[in-house]
Amino acid sequence: MAGLHSLTRNPKSKTKRRVGRGGKRGKTSGRGHKGQKQHGGHGIRPEIRDMIKKLPKRRGYGKNRARTVHNARTTYSPINLSQLEAAFSAGDTVDPTTLVEKGLVAMRAAKAPNVKILGRGELKKNLSVKGCAVSEAAKTAIEKAGGSVAA
């Protein structure tokens, strides 16, 4: 049976070490330097930060372009004919939702993305394409294989 003398606080409260107030730390109080480097809230700035501050920051140019500069432009997820050949069987319909189900494109903002079918690779199956943008080369290849393209 434990006595009152053996009780401990749960959890143990730890006090933060207060550096630079005299006491047992001596001289630099664990700071290791004199002057600017020993004081809290001050220090030598990293050199790269000064270089970044001097770079021109113009909106609409380069890396710091605002996202609103071309927000009316539609972006497409590209799909090649070779991917359609591997994933679909003859007579299937190809649209953005079926492409998401097959894992060829990822959802964007919980919706099926805009898809553009490009003409790389060969297509030997007749597929009907709906709701996708199609390049000229891909359109001719799909129609040559016996498929159809609907906007």
C-alpha cells in the first residue's frame, strides 16, 4: 500500500527552461555568442531571402502569376488511343465517367474532368466517343476503326 509520501502528479508538469537569467548556466547562458546572435527575436537573415526580395514580382509573369490570369481557359486531361485500345473492348462507349471508372483519368473537384483524346497509338476496336474533345488525328483513327465521335 502506497503512502501519502509517494504520491506523484499525473501528468508531471514540466517548466520551460528560462535561458539567460543568470543562475547555473554562466557567461553566455547556453547562447554561445555575443551581440546580435545571443538575443531572441533577432539574428542574421538568410542570404537567399535578401536575393528573393530583390527579384521583380510582377503579377501575371512567371512563377508568381495569379491563378486568375487565365481562369477562363479549360484544361484537359489527355488520353491517347493506345490507352483506349488497352482499356476498352469493342462496342464500348467512351466518356469521362467511364474513363474515371477504368482509372485512366482522376476526378477533379469531385467531378469527371474535361478529357481530350489524342491520336498517339493505334486503335483497332470500334468505340463510340461522347462528351470528350478529340483531336483531328484521333477522330480519323476512331472513324477508320468503325467507331463514332459525338460532341
